[in-house]
Amino acid sequence: MAEIAVVGAGIAGLATAVALQRRGHSVTVLEGRTDTSSGAGISIWPNALAALDQLGVGDQVRAAGGRITAGAMRWRDGTWLRRPSDDRIVTALGEPLVVLHRVTLRDILTAALAAGTVIDGIAVRELRTTPTGVRLNLIDSSTRDVDAVVGADGTGSVVARHLNGPLPHRYAGYTAWRGVSSLAIAADLAGETMGAGAQVGHVPMGPDRTYWFATERAPEGATSPHGELAYLRIKFASWAEPIPAMLGATNPAEVLRNDLYDRKPARRWAAGPVVLVGDAAHPMRPHLGQGGCQALEDAAVLGVVVELSRDLPSAFTVFEAFRRRRVRAIVAESRLIGRVVNLRPAALSALTSRATVALPESVVTRHLASIAAGSAFRLPDIG
């Protein structure tokens, strides 16, 4: 049994801890923040549900969220750009996707861990490998010696910098708002509404709530002087329903605004007893809804390769080689979609977004299935 420290208690860190603990390892999750409750909704696509099944919590997640079968795309005036039938989406993906609150997912994963596994308020300042494993230097000047470290500490990862040196962030050029509305929307409206240089996503989150997000090109660090929700209500007032009503039924205090940053995937995900998962390894823009989903795949795969490999460094090397092939194209496509939606001038963005209607629905559905179907999640065959 190895003693493993997971740095970061987000979705990637908690899921990885579950995967490793289920294999009998002693796991401690170290989180620098004392409050990790922020966050709106998260879409769990069938590929991630298959990964959660590997972790033993898939059915709990399915039961906790709203199940979505639609994937429509409209223009801001309500004109349909894409309206695939429910049966085509479910057949292609294997089952509906699930939308739930991030806190709910975090609670499910935390409950699957042994009591005391997660320690909040302990930030890792730096780490170094030793002849017997890894020594963590913590922010309170204490140290902790472990056999291995999993870096699940996001795009600004201390662990990723240990493996790669500086990994500078780059502002993507646009910002994102997220929230949960108390308005229930029709199931067939689940999807996105597009405009010139802006988009709004909206999906039912259970029977009486809707998770939504919006993006728009904006200067880095900008804020709305009269409040973020007030700004959005004005900006999207003329867009087709349910967007104005949805924003009208949102609590202003619960709206999140975050500038979106890009960072190239880490050149090295693993070296010796240290490995990266989730955004620490492969940050991606949100346009395919796969950031959290790919982190869940990481966790499930890492658990399996650790169980089947002769030692942890060997397992981490296998993990990197296997997972890098899967995520490379998804990261690139997410970045491309973001650039298209936010092209300048805005008229060019509008033209490009509307042109996607020319793609045959069967082609779009097949491509989506290759990313997000339950069958798209695969485990390595380690002989």
C-alpha cells in the first residue's frame, strides 16, 4: 500500500482520490482553500458517467441531477440552427447526459472517501523528489513525505510547474458568466442560443432549475459597474425566450463571472513518483463541456493503471501515454470553437456560427459520440 498525496480538492482531485483509495492506497487530499463551495452547474456527459461507474458512484450522480436528451442550437431570434431528435442523441451517446450542481458532485465524491481524507487550508508551496518518494513543503513551513504525488491543482498547478517549469497563462479574450435559475425550461430547449460574438447555454438541472452560462468578448479583468446579472439582463433582453425569463429568475448574488484563460497542455504529465490529472495536465476551454468530464476519465484510468502496473512510476508513465492521445484533439477543438464564437468583427462570428447548420446532422452526431458517448471512454489494456 502506497501513501499518496493528491494536491487539490476539485473534481479531478476528489475523483482521483476515490479511484486510488478503492485500490487500497492511503490517500490524503491537500487543498489550500478553506472554502471550496463556489461553482454553478456541471454537465456530466455519458463518457464521464462511464468513468464514474468505474469509481462506484455513477448511479448516485445519475439520481442527483437532471437528465438531458436534447442538444439544440438556436439563433438569438429563436430560429433553430440544429434540432436533433432526442432518440438520435440518446442512441448515439448511449444515455442522456446529467446536469447537477458542482457542489452536489463534490459531495458525492467526498462521501465515497474515508473520513479525514480531505484536509482544507493546507497549500503546497513546492515539492521535490527524494530517494524514497516526494517531500512536500507546505505553506505553513511544515513538510510531508509521501510515496507519490498527484497534481490536481488546476491551471496554475504547483505540481505542473515542478515538472515543467513556468507555464504562463494567456487571456483567451473573452469572459464567462454562470448561474442557476429557479425557472424550469422545456426539455427541448436544452442547448445553446447563439448571437454575434456571444452565446448562452441553458440546460434543465432537475425539475425546477436551469443551469446557464454566457460568454462574450471583453477586456481582461472587466466588471459590470451595476452588477453582472443586471448587465446580462440588459444585453440579452431582446434574445428569444427563455433567456430573458431565465435571467430574471436568477439570484444576482449567485452569478459567477470568470475571465477565460488558456494555457498549453503541460509538456510533461509524469516523472517518477509525480503525475498530473485534470486541468493541471490539460486545461481546456468550456465549449465542449468536457473539462470536468475528462478529469473524471483521468481519475478512472489512473486507478486502473495503478492497480495493474508493477509500481507507481510505471503506472504514471502508462497513464500519460494513454490519456494524452485521448485529450489532445478535445483540447484543440474546444479552443477552436471558442475562437469561432468570439471572432472579430462580430459579423464574422455570426456568419461562421450560422454556417454550421450546413453540416449534416448525422456527421455532427457521430462526431459528438466520438467525444462524449459512454463507449468513447476506454480503459487501457495492460497485459
